[in-house]
Amino acid sequence: MAQVLDSSSVNFQMDPVVLDLGRRFVDAGFELSLVGGPVRDLFLGRVSPDLDFTTNATPAQTLSIIKRWADNFWEIGRAFGTIGMKKSGFQIEITTYRAEAYDAESRKPVVAFGSSLLDDLLRRDFTINAMALRLPSLELVDPFGGVRDLHASVLATPGAPEASFSDDPLRMMRAARFAAQLGVSVHDDVRVAMSGMAERIKIISAERVREELVKLINGAHPRAGIDLLVDTGLAEFVLPEVSALRLESDEHHRHKDVYQHSLQVLEQAASLETGPDGPVPGPDFVLRFAALMHDVGKPATRRFEPGGAVSFRHHDMVGSKLTARRMKALRFDNDTIKAVARLVELHMRFYGYGDAGWTDSAVRRYVADAGPLLERLHRLTRSDVTTRNQRKAERLSFAYDDLEQRIEVLAEQESLNAIRPDLDGAQIMALLGLKPGPVVGRAYKYLLEERMENGPMSQADAESRLLAWWAAQPESAVELSSEPAVDAHAGTAEPEES
């Protein structure tokens, strides 16, 4: 289907850069069309700074047209027919018409240039991305009903979904990602194909799967995306720990299973994100993924207690390890892995506060253990309350309000964000006559414990306590103090773990 697009019907303004580029290709004797996501977004009332075009010009011919026009350009994707450039704040990619497929056992695409716009659109993932806008005439080309499916909020493929997913199995992950980003459902034949071909995702690199997963989790409707992964069996290969949650009933028996509870926690955590100037600007992948994974340790720790109760002792620690292992398999960077795993480890720390109360020392430890993740931990802990018992929910909320207020008071008094011993490494060595080595680390730990337990001390008090501690050490400690240095900057480094 082709028609001249009425700009008033889709509420958009085409940037002059786009029309100018179209005229340049037509004047040179070639075709150029805006294609894929940018066309879809026109109907959604969104404008993307990244623009994708397709053309019958070869990469070399494209370069000859844009070299003097673009602000800068690059040829990294030339082997795949793509030339990239920047112009007036837009990032632009122009790709030669092509057909693309995956070898049945290979992760690498086999690329062949095509000869027509229709063939190029046919190879694309979904009908809502298989629309093009010819330039500069603004003729809409929609041969597979993309506008229809967009209005119906349904995801369908231009051809048979089995052929599409065989060509590129990552498209199954993209289906879940679009469900999360756009709130669309998937056509029945797409769901059936995903279920039947889920195992083919194994040929896709972990890095490509990870990128789609991050976009899914950061979407406006992450629950929908995760549900699709689990329902079709894709999660068995991508996030098996999440699929396993469907088998577990939580200890409160208020949810169908721990899986549904985890999805609710994910939604609630996302709702507590802040604007760009707040402490946790959304979308925040670390917070959201920790919310999804916070209970993945429950299947391995479920125990049936006398009287019929169910317990999940230490599921926080087990879940932290499982989360780190899964993220490593998906090739996440170390900082992100550590942050998410730490939140999973700490998510139960608050419980019991309202019943037993905490000393100032316990509050200090809570803040110190959370470190820079404290604001995320606040939100994760609050999100973990999904009980339908209104009285219990209010009691937990009140208790956490009280904890946050105590943290604020102590923070004003003691600079909780940077808890350190009252003497640094250099002062410790000078006072005890030590050389750099493991004994300095032990002394540092002792003073840190004193700081946690009792709050700030004067230098004189800290020195007195350290000397008393040193006097009680066995003679072997003195011998250790002469061993070769481990860290010449023990005063600023993290103390060694016991």
C-alpha cells in the first residue's frame, strides 16, 4: 500500500534535514526512504534524534552524496551496507536495500544487497517497523499493514514468523522488548512461533541478548515484556531464575506465586523512580532488575516448617549469588553486576526494624552497607511490600518512614555518607610504630567497628581506644607488623576482608 502521507493526520513536522537529504538522493538519480522506527514513531507522536534511511544507492554512492553535506560521517557498518553520519544534531544511518539471514548454526548475519524497497521491508522484523516514507514526496509505503497493527497495538511479522525468527532469533527478544516499550500484545502466530523456536535464542551472542533485556527492563511496561519471555519459554534460556519463581508460593500466601509478586515489585520500584534531578532518575536499570531478581533465591531455599508454614531462610544471600552469575553470563559490566547483586543481598535487611527497633549502631551499618545504593535500597525495600493486608502494609510503611528519618538525623550529625575510622592509616602507623602491612588493616577495622558502634570520637578518645586494643594483642601481632608492605596507603584503601 502506498499513499501520500498527510502530515496533519499523524501530528508531525518533518525536519528540513530529512527533506533536504531526500532531494539530494533523488537529484543524484537514487531512491531514499525514511524507514523503520522513525516512521513508526511518527504515528505515535514521537520524534527520534536517530534516523534510519534505506536506498538503492550502494555505500560508495551514498558516500559521494553525503560527504560534503554531513557534519561528519563514518563507515564502520559499510560491510553491511550502512553509512553513518551526523547532521544538525541528528544521528543518521543510510543502508542499501538488502536481504539478511542467519545461518542455522551461526551468530553472524549473511548479508546480500537487495534491489527494491518492498524486498527490503519484507525482511524487517515486525509490520510496525516495515513501513517507509519515500522522500522527498512523503509517500507512505505500508505493504504489510503496519499502520493497522499499530492502531490495534499488536505485533505481527511481515511474513511467516517462523521464517523471520529463523533468520534472526534475536527478533523474539525484540518482540518482548516492544511489548515492554510500547505496551503492545503479540499476534497469536507470533506467540506460537516464539514458543516453538525459543531454544534458537542460544545461537545469539550474550551481548546482543543483554542489550535487548536492558531495553525491556527500562521500558514503560516491563511486566508485559517479562511475562512474554516467561510464557513463551524464552526466559528458560535468558532468565531461567525468573521462570523458576512460578513454582514457588511466597510465605505470606497472598500472591499466586513468587513470580507474580516479583513482577509487582518491579512495577512498584519503577513507580518510585525520580525525575532527572532526583536521587534515582528513571528508568533505572539497577533498581528495576534488582526488583525483578530479589527473590530468585527462594526456589533453592524453600523449607516446609512444622505447622505448614513455608520459610526461605537466606534466600537473599543465595539470590545475590544467582543474580551475579546470571549477569556475568549475559556479559554485564562488573559495576552493574555488583550493584544489582548487592541490592538483592540487602533487600531483607530492614525487616524486623519495626518490631525490635535498631540502635544507632545498626542504622549506621545499614547506611554503610548500602553505600551509594542507599536511595535505591529505600525504593526496593518499600516496593517489596505487596501484601493485601492494609494494616500490615501501613505498619511497614510507617516503620520505614521512621528508619529514613533516623538516617537523616544521624546523617546531619555524623556525615553517614562517608563513615571512616576516626584515625587514618598514617595516624595508626605513627601511633603504634607500625610499618604498612596486615596489622594496620586489623587496627583500621577495629576503629571502624568502634565508629559504627559508638559514633564519632575525638582524636584523643580514638587514640586511647586504639592503644588499649593494641595492648591486648598477642605478641605475634608485633612480629606480623614487620612483614613486607601490602598497601602503603592503608589509610585510604578499603581494609582487607577477614
